[in-house]
Amino acid sequence: MPNIKQIAKAAGVSVSTVSRVLNKHPYVSEAKRKAVEEAIERLQYARNMNAVHLIKGITQTVAVILPHINHPYFMRLMEGIASEALKHNYQLMLCQTGYNHDEEMKVLEMLKNKQIDGVIITSRSASLDQIEPYSAYGPILLCEDVKDRRLSSVYYDHYLSFQTAITFLWEKGHRNIGFTLNRLNNSSGRKRIRAYYDTLQMLGGNGRAEWMLDGYRDMKDSAAIFPWLHSLDERPTALLITGDEVAAGVLLTAPQYGFQVPEDIAIIGFDNQPISELLGITTIDIQLSIIGARAFAIIYKQITNRTVEPASENLQFKLIERKTV
Amino acid sequence: MPNIKQIAKAAGVSVSTVSRVLNKHPYVSEAKRKAVEEAIERLQYARNMNAVHLIKGITQTVAVILPHINHPYFMRLMEGIASEALKHNYQLMLCQTGYNHDEEMKVLEMLKNKQIDGVIITSRSASLDQIEPYSAYGPILLCEDVKDRRLSSVYYDHYLSFQTAITFLWEKGHRNIGFTLNRLNNSSGRKRIRAYYDTLQMLGGNGRAEWMLDGYRDMKDSAAIFPWLHSLDERPTALLITGDEVAAGVLLTAPQYGFQVPEDIAIIGFDNQPISELLGITTIDIQLSIIGARAFAIIYKQITNRTVEPASENLQFKLIERKTV
DNA sequence: CTGTTAGCGCATTCAG
DNA sequence: CTGAATGCGCTAACAG
């Protein structure tokens, strides 16, 4: 593997001239440019980007922390991030951490070590207090509502979305309302629980702890819903399910358990995944790929401007009424 | 940001001693090690990995080329890759290329530029002739059957899997068999088409060009199936659908079009995605996450051993009989 | 066990 | 427009 020096020699110029043509500087005579290009071609020269990264102090790479890719939520988020990164010719480091705290910290260390220019945290197990100090080394953006920190954020309002869904259910006549949490994100979970109780109280109803289900993420998790429903003295008539996959599972298995949707049990999902459209599931569209795209766009801007000002963006969601409520 | 030199000065040692403790070398006196560690802590030192990459010539990073993450097929492949990479403390560069030829070549250039140590190509639009020369710069692995090249591969036998599925359908009494292709991979598509005709002929039946459907990838693509079916003079009684999402879509929309599964139309899917289990779709389990894990394991070994010997691995698939045939 | 030294490959002043 | 010289931050002989 030849280096810039050998190219310089082969082309009969200095290394700086080679560097100039490599970086498309103006002020290089046509003759020398040609000579350099010819030498590069002939010797099969390839620039060693590690040297460039070292000297420039940036790597054109952003890391994305996510617990697991194998979930539609993160997948769509990631897709939005990737599409936007592509536009700016940036690379993405995919860090599947499985909510492992040490793995998350390792990624933050990579930022400190200048291996990456910024970090997008889609979900986390580390605390904000642990994360924040790393913002000294580069922009960090979380996909959740973060305020008063040197951290950026792109999110939708979990509280408001829950409120919207519950109010919708209430207006459709439901008084007994249950919901599932996926534990995808603890901070969002807490907000949702609060929204659940607040909203029902505001409407003159009541939330119940036994109508709250935790740990529902996948389609197959839905299998536990009906046994649980059967075990209840008083049942909810409507379920707010944070994830269309789970909602689809519930809808599809309902007949086996003798339930009709929405007659016996109404369902509202989250995310507006393709499956909810196909099955006609009423859902809250949180536009994940837009969240992802905005996340990257913001962090990219911060990298480019060397800004330390954190930015925050609250994205809109919308309720899509279909046939399960 | 302090560098190794300043740490050396602060600790009253030489840079090489600092480097030694950084790299956990033996032969460093306990006293100096402590002094260095103290200085590192006190000055908040962080190693610049770009310098390390430059000098060592490796980056502990592998790139994965995929057309789009937002598809269960690639997502599960990616998950297997990521899980294995985590074990070996390697980073993953996610390159969503959208089948854009230039983007694929850019990733290969990154290999040449020493930004990454190896490349996993899950699907491609570039030709093998274009890809192969880059193997001079680091191991390249494709998730398809590649032979007689300086490229590694992990795959399952598309031909055999199609043959298995068609034979199964045949044995269940089906004589008119159609199939969909997703175009996820042209080379696999060709093999499948060949398997389709060969197998039916071998069994004493006949394949028909008008029973072949191209471009079916997503759940919502399935919407076109029934109109197409209605347009046919003679219809297939069974459909081999390369992708459980599409199969699920077909299954779920069948009633609207007055079709019963499997009575009016039998369905066999591919991939054994969670949805096929939930819906009871007969499918071919190709164990995507294992393919991914093996892919990374092989390329990791090649990087570590600095082997240039390409490796090839043919993984097993299995037919899972459920209720749609 | 430790320090000195010579690069890794490149970009970038600063003089011409 | 061009080249010489300097250094990015670190590792690894090499000599003690």
C-alpha cells in the first residue's frame, strides 16, 4: 500500500501537492494535477482515512445506541436516522447494547476517544447524570424529552399521546380502560402511567393498577393478554397497547379466546406500523422515521457548527381511527 | 484534551510507560502504574483511537451493507451479526445503501481506505467482479452462495429450499403452484425460478410464467395478490411466498376476497418470522439470526488470523408445517 | 523494568 | 501556484 509520499515521488511533486489534489483544493496547475491523478491510478493509491481522522479530529461517524434492532420500533427509528445520514455522507455505528449499562458507557467512551463525532441514544439504561458529562466530547441526542441538560432531544409527548388515546376511548363510551407498557423506555413508561391516572381522573373515571400490564413488546407477548383478562374480576372494555405488533397479536388471537374486537374488547395501538393498517387497528402514529431523521439532522448540524447548544424538538403524533375501537 | 505526552510529564514517566499501562502490558512497576493511572484520572485523559487505528492498521470495525433496515429479513440478519460482534468487542458500521450501486462501492472504498477491517454484504447490486478486487484490502463476506472467488459466504441453499417447498406442496396434492419473488436478491431469485421449473418438471408437473410474481416484499404488497388471482384463467391452488410478512398479508386479506386458506388457496411462507407462528403459517425456517452470527464469526476469524482464505458455509433450513397448506 | 526515538500517513502553515 | 517543515497522538523497537 503506497502512501502519499510515494505518490509524490512517482508524480514528481511534493506531498502537499498530492494532498491538495486529494482534497480538491484550487490552485493546483492542471499539469501537476494530471500527473498526480495518473500516479494515484497507476499505483492503486488509497488514502488512509485513519490518518485523516487523526489530523482533522473528526470521523464523519455517529453512533446509535439501541437495545435491540430486532424490533419494529427501533428499526423504523434507525431507518430514519440512516436515510438522513446518507444525505450528509455520514457513517453510522450501530451499537446494540441490550440495555446493558456497561455497553452504553463504552459507546460514550468512544465519543471521548474521538472514534465518533456524536451519539444518538434511542433508549437507555444509563442515567442522565452519567451521560451528560460526555457531552463535553461531542453532541449527544436522546429520543426522549430531556430538559435543562447539555443534551439534545427529539421526542413526542408520551403524556399527551396517552391522554389523547384515553380521552378517545372515553368518548367512545369506555370507562374501564387498561394498558400495556413495553419497558422499552422507563422514562416514557412513568409518564404514561401518570397520564393514565391523571386523564381518567380528569374525565371523572378511575385508573386501576391491576389494569396495567408490563413487559409487552413483541407480537407473541400478546399471548398472555387473554388469560390475564380471564383472571380479572372486573375487566377493562378497552386496551391501550403501546406497540402495534402486540395489538395485532391481541386482535388476531381474540377469536380463539371468544373475544370480539371491538365489541368485547376495544384496542388502540401505537406506532402506525404497516400491520395496523392492514388489520385496521386504530393507532397513534408517532412517525418514527421522522423522529429518526430529525435526530440525525440535529446532531449533524451540531457537529458541523461545533455548537454546544443543545436543541430540543417535540414532534407531532396523530390518532388514526380505524376499526378496533 | 491532554495527550499521552502530558500524562507522561504529569506522572513523571516516559510516554512509553504510559502507553504500556494503557495497553495493559506487563513489566511496569506497580508504583509507576499507579502514578500513571492517577494522572490519567486527574487530567481526564482519553486516548485518541484514531492514532491507534493509524498505527495498528485496524479499526475493530466491520461494515454491513444492506439495502434497507426496515425489513424483517435484514433486521434479523443484522441482529445476529450484532450479537456476535458484541461478543468480540467489535463495532458495526451500518450501511443502508438502498441497492444504490455507488453507495455499495463507497463502502468497499472504506475498506480500501482502512476505515473498516471487513465487509459483510447481505444483498447487493454491484457485481461480483466489481466486489472481488477489494478482497485485497480485507475480508468480504456475502450472504449468498459464492464459489471460486476470493470472497467468503454464508447462505442457505435457495434452490433446495424452493425444491423442498414445492415438493411439499405437490405431496399435499397441489398441481398448480405459483410463487412470489421479492427481488431482495437477484442471484437468489434466479435460483428460485430455476428450482421452480426443475422441480415441477421432475415431479411430472409444469411451472408457468404467469404464476410467478415479482416485487413482493412487504405486508402491504400482498394487496395485489387477489386481484391478480382473479385475473387468471387458470389459477394456482397453492402459493409459495418468499417472506412471511407477505404471506401474512395474503392470509389476512383472503376472506375479503372470498378465499379460504388453505381450502381455496394454500400458502407457504419463508423466514419463520414471529407473525407466521402467531398466524399458523406453514413456512421455511432459514434461521436468519444464525446466518448473521456465522457471517460475523467467520469474518472476525479472518481478520484476526489475517487469513486470505475465503470460507463458505451452507446453513440448514427446515420446513415448519402449520396450518396454511 | 524504563526512556529515547523513529515513524504510522496525512494536512497545513509558511515561505517562496 | 508549490514545496519544506511541523505535528496530529500514539506504539514499538531498541538500547539501556
